[in-house]
Amino acid sequence: MTVPSATRAEIHLDRLRHNVDVIQKKLGVIELIGVVKANGYGHGSVRVATTLCAMGVKQLAVATVAEAIVLREAGISASILVFAPPTARSMAFYHEFGLDAIVDSDHSLSVVSSLNEPIHCHVKVDTGMGRLGQSVAMSVDLIKNVERHPTAKLASIWTHFARGDEPDSDFTLVQFERFMSLKKALGGVAAPFHCAASGATFAFPQTIDPSCMSMARIGIALYGLLDLPGNEASLDLQPVMEFKSEITAIKTVPKGTPISYGNRWTAPSERVIATIGAGYADGVSRSLTNNGHVRIQGKGYPMVGTVCMDMFMVDLGEPDQVDRSIQIGSETSIFGLHLPTCIEVAHLTNSITYVQVCGISGRVPRNYLP
């Protein structure tokens, strides 16, 4: 039984396929690793992964073993890399579900060794992110240890940029040069190298140079939400998700009427107020209080008063100015293809697009459009 919901996330799979085509053209012969962690960045990992695999993507990546198992149980047979370091408790699942592991230290290599079964390993190198992995100098020995290991199969060597989505960042070039120095130090090591995620793929072409790199890990660009300041229009990516709700109530209030918790907005004159059936429990940022806007019948309207757990309010204007076609049940776009976009909402909330789509809660149905 399908229970009707005022709020939904519409997932446009045709736009996902469009984005894959754009990215593949950008990568050329470089292999695309499809990143579908965090439930496909809120879009639904199984449907996203199924679409990617149908387009020829052979390698997927997730954050946790649990996320990988969801894909396997849905019938996804592609290679799946788990970004989190393996633990003694998780190793049996790597074997059972055929997962790839990262090796970021001697400790994680010892954990992988405990499996005593062949396993593909991707060595993580820290070139400046300061999160996982060893320094370039220490990674040389780690990689050689993996190569000598009887069951650990060296599948790739990679690093991650701290500022890859900042086109003017010199630090990304510093990290790239450090990674290239590792490649030189290793000589003819038999493993693919990769360093680019979505941002670097579009902002730093040398990081997807096929003469030195074999793969790129693409996440946010798949979903059409790569935010490169001043370059959005030139990327030709389309937002896959549209976050929508509808009007659940309309009322006229006199001048001076406070709206919502804390009385943070007061009607400056007689106003028509619409209540929308979505709130922060659905993924509407509370930072949009008196700060955001929505699209109704093709026109923008300001969000007024504090965003509540399950609803928020919109000022439709003075009674004699209100569009009479707006009624209870009218569709309301919180973000989507047109303004307000997810990128705009991210800027308004001093956040990033990842937070917006990953924050769409589980109670919001995902409706898939072909």
C-alpha cells in the first residue's frame, strides 16, 4: 500500500544518465568509480547503483560495510570499495559479500591478513588531507608489503584532496605533486593510481591525465550538485533530485501577527500565510528561518517564521495581491532544477549541497522518474 505524502523527493534518473554521459566525456579513458555512499547521497543507493551499472560503471564505492551489503542484497554485482578502514569484526563480511578494502596503515593490513582469503586492497595515501593513510615516504613500504602479501591483492593506490573543489587552490597542486612523487618512488608498481574526486575532475585536469591516472571517484557530480563557484553553468550537470512538498493550510492574518516559534517574524501588514507540510525532520534546514524561499506556481515566495519539525510557513503577500490559483494542495518546490536550487539553499544556510541532500530524512518517499 502506498501512503500519500505531502513531501517527497523526486529522483530524475534521466538526469543521472545525462550527468554520467557528461562525466564520462570529461574522463575519456579514465574509469569512473561511482560513489553511492550515504544512500546515494540521499537519492537511493540501490536505484542509483542499478542505473550506473546499466551504463557500464564497473566499480562502486560506499562508506561502510553495511552500505555495501544493501547493494549486494539488491543484486548489485559490481566491485564495491568500502572507504572505511576494515575492522576485525567486519572482515568476515568482506569475504562473504566480495568487497574491496582500503589499506591505510600496517594495522589495516594486519586486519586484512586475518581473513586469510584473497581480497582486493586499495592503498590510501595521505598527501595532505590529514585523515586516513600514511605519508608518501611511509606509504612506499606499506605498498611493498601489500605487494608481497600472499592474499592481499593490490587493486589501486589513491589519495584524496582537501581542497579539490576550489579551482584557485594551490594546495591541491601540492598534494598532486606529492602523489606523483610516490608514483616515481615506486617505479613500475602494477596498480592503478587515482586522486580525483568530483571537484578535481572538473577543476584540475592534470588529476585525470590518463598518462598517470587510471580512475576517478565521482560522487556529488553524479547527482548534479557540484558547486564550483562561478563555473556551475559551464559544467552541464543537472540536479537529479527535486525536493517538494505542498500547501497544507492557508490563512489570512492581520498586521502585527507573529508567526511560528519565538515570534521571529511579524506580519508587516495584512498577509496571506501558507503552511507547507515539510519541516526539519524531513530535511528543511532550520537555518532557512526568515532566510529562504520556495517556488509555487512558478513564482518565488519567502519563508517566514521559524522552520518547525514538520512544517514551515510562507508569505503569499497581501490578500489583494495573492495568486488565486494557489490553493491547499498546491505543489511547493523547496529546491530543484529552478530557483531555489540546492546550491542556492546550501549558500543560504552556510552549508554545502552534500548536507542538503543527505539530510532528506527516511520518512520522505523517493519517487523515481525514468
